[in-house]
Amino acid sequence: MIFDLLQYDFIIRALVIGVALAVSASLLSPFLVLNHQAMIADGLAHVSFAGLALGMLLVNEPLYISIPFVMLASFLIKFLSDRMNGDAAIGLVSALAFAVGLIIIKKGSGFNYSIESLISGNIFTTSPTLMILGILSTILIFIFVLYFYRKLFLMTYDNDYAKFSGIKVTLLGYLLSALTAFFIAVGVRTIGVLLISALVIFPSVISSQFTKSFMMTLIYGTVASVIVTISGIFIAHPLNVPAGSTIVIVYSIILGLILIFKKVLRGEKS
Amino acid sequence: MIQYDHVNVNFGNYHALIDISFKINKGDFLHIVGPNGSGKSTLIKTMVGLLKPSSGTIHIDLNTMGYLPQKLETKKQIPMTVKEVIYSGFKKQKLKPSINDELLMKSWLEQMEIPELYDKSMFNLSGGQQQRVYLIRALISNPEILILDEPTSALDPSFREKFHLLLKAMHEEKNMTIIHVTHDLTDVAKDNCHIMYIDQQIKFFGCYKDFNLFEHKEHHHDL
């Protein structure tokens, strides 16, 4: 049955963008989740809702507006985070953006997109532009993480020591924000506004159940992310349900099983 | 190699450090003492570049510094191994540590009497063991100067004596400059050492012998 599905172009495109997003998300995951920044993905997803609404009103390809829009918002969040509580900064910027987005949709003349399609996304209607942008985000994030891995690791666990070691923590922090914004803006089109942050959060949470090493957390997270995304797509299509939702549910079941299994194992030991 | 000229640090209206001027030469061993909240850690933070002075100038002429912070990052449940933490102290780091780097890390762990912890999770270590790992991180790049902010606070008493002997050896054999913040001078090496007594301002700066006289005088004032 799987091979039958592979005949269809839209399935192939869904798999390509799915794997690209899965790899991007899992590479960003430990540096955000383990640094108490998991919610930045959620906040930026809300921002991209406004970015897309604005883009749909102004141009043919809304991503050309929404990507720079979300990046600017990520810089604003970063800027505010240095001056107030990080959670508060994310909450402020995302609420403002969402509010603006809703007004644009209400007042924008000739707005013919459904809000539901924005909120849940659709991986099976991936356009070639979206696919290229998705692959581009993966390549950029891959190079960034590979090149700065040791610096990013030190920043994640001890920001002061990173600063002391001469690492340009502010610059790297802004770069990490910008790439996260790029990934979110692209990902929202396929996975949806409300679910895209799960793609960032799950990989590290799941892989850190298995390993004590930071690098292994990154690697296992990427493997898990790719497997879950591919299976999510294959499960979602025949059932005619959104792929984003299916991926999140598969992740949740796996995490639940791991936690139960660990508890049972610990119970046997004691 | 380190020179402070009229350095002030203010937090709003609060003067944490007032008119700090002193000089540290290569090979000095300096203990910084003072009551709680006297600005010891603030002074260290200006030295390692984590805090900019409100006024005054700091000249630091050094290539490599080792630093053991007072507050250790133990709050986050980050999966990371002892090896990963120590490697983050290297000046040049690669994606995969070289065999020589691995041997160097292992030999330091042996010197700190915790060789079995190499691949262990930082999260499962005791406070004292973590402290030793962070000390190795500070020393692994063979720094010209070692700055320690109350290092013994978390160390187990049995290792404390060994730790002070280690500092003394590094000072004498490698001519390493050491700056050591402490609230307890009992165990530390004192011969040929400088003492700075700080309470927002520098109240005393000189050799240990003169510091004894200074302390006596202070006590008389108190009485």
C-alpha cells in the first residue's frame, strides 16, 4: 500500500517537505527546549499567522511576506527577552501579532482563504516554492548547527561561561532566532499554526529519555523526528485526517509508552 | 597583567564597588576576602568580562583565562556528559574531540580523583563532583591565570585540602597567576600570597603577614 502511495506526486512532495521540516525542527530542538525557549516556536507560529494573512492580502506567494515578518518578530522577542522575562516577551509579541492578523482577515477585502486552513495547514498541497524554501531552511539550519555546535552547546548549558569564553552569544542568539523564525514560517503552511511548535519540542523530550549525552540527544531526536513524520504522513492520508495532527498524536503515543516503560523498568529494579 | 584604575560599579543607586584600583602581576597568588555582599563576586565578574564597570578602566593583558564561577548551572536538566562539559573548556573545539584531547581530559579526571566519571551524566553527580568537573573545564586550556569564585563552597572537606595543594603546585610549578575568592582563609596557602580585603572599597591590599596586623587593628576598633 505504501508503494502505491509513492506513485503520487503530492505524496512525494509531502514526504520531502515533511522530512525537511522534521530535520530542521529536531536540529533546533535541544538548543531551544533545553534552554527554556520551547515556547518561542509557539509564539512565532502565532506571529506567522499574521504574516501569512498580510502576505495573502498583498502578494501571490504569502511566504515572501511572512518569512521576513516572522524573523523581525523573533528579533523583537529576543530584544525584549533581554529586558524582561522571556515568557512575557513571547506572549506580548505573539498576542499583538495574532490580534493584527485577525483584523487583517476581517477587514481585508477579498480575503478568500479559510482560517482553518491557516490554523491546521496542509502538507498534501505543498507548492514547489514551499518545498524549495523548506529544503533551504534545512540546509541553513544544518550548516549553522554543525558549524557552531560546540558554541551553541556551551550557550545552552552555561551562557555566562560562553560569554566569558569569548563566544558572541548575542549574535549567535539572534542567528538562532532568525533560523527558528524561517523554519516556523515555512512549517506553519504545512503543519499548521497550533501544531508546529510540537515538532520542535518532542524530539529533545523523547531522545533525552534515552541518553545522557547532549550530542546523542540531538542525533536520536533527529532520527525519531524523521521516523515519526514519515509514519504520520502515511497514516494521515488514507484516514483523510490532517498530517500535522497525526504526527503530534504519534509523538505523544511514543512519549507516553516510553514514560510508562521507564516507570515499569524502575519499578522492577527497586 | 591586570590593572584596575578607579573602577566603580553601580546598580541603580547602589554602589557595589567604589574606586577600586589595584594591580596584579604575573605569578601572583591573590586571595580576595570580605563579608557577604561586599562585592567580591561583582569584582570577579568585571575581571572575566561578564560585567562592565560604570566608570574607571580595566586593563587586562592576557591570552587565556580559566574561570570557575560561583553559581554552577545545575538547575537545568540538560542531558550532558562530564566529557562534553570538560571539552567545552578547550580553546579549539572540534565536532569530535581528538584522541589527544580525550587523553588529556582523562588524565585531569584522574588527577581530580574522579576517573570513573568520564562518560557519566553531569546530572547524576554530587555537588562536589560537579565542582571538580567545572574546575577541570577551567584548567584544561592551560590558562595563564586562574580565577576561582568561592570554589570550596561545594567541595567535600576530604577533597578541600588536596584542592589547595593542587593550587599551590600549579602556582609554583607553572607560575600560574591565581585569583581566589574565599570567605575562609584557614585552609589556603598563605606563603608568598597577596590578600585583598574588600567591602565595597578595598580596605586592605598587601601580603599575608601585613594582613594579620591589619586584622588585629580592625578587631581593636571593634572592641
